[in-house]
Amino acid sequence: MSARCLVLGGTGYVGSAICRELREEDCQVAWTTDPGRLCDTSEGIICDLRQMSSVRDAVEQAARRLVSGDGQG
């Protein structure tokens, strides 16, 4: 079974590099993006890291995606 990872801030310079490296290691990856950032939200999970409820929702969404095997982002 491959590792399952959630990258907070996966659309930034460092976060996107981390996502790439994890995928190269055959990990399932879910990632978050800032609500104001334009990106493909069909893969990223919108999350405001300043709001605990938003973080909680993002973790729950990531868990569902990763358990179902949809962690491609």
C-alpha cells in the first residue's frame, strides 16, 4: 500500500515541489490551496489555514479522497 499524504499549501513553490516528490515516490497526495488562488480546484482542496473549521473540513475531504484512492492532486 502506498503512503497517503496531505500537503497544506500544495500550490505554492515549496508545496508543489513536495507534491511532485511524493508522487514520484508513488504516494497518494491530496493538497490544499488558498481560497484566493486560481487553480484547478477539482484536484486541490480549498482551505483557509487561518480558520480551524476550514482546516478540519480540508482534512476530512483529504481523508475521503485518499481512502477512496482519488488522491491524484
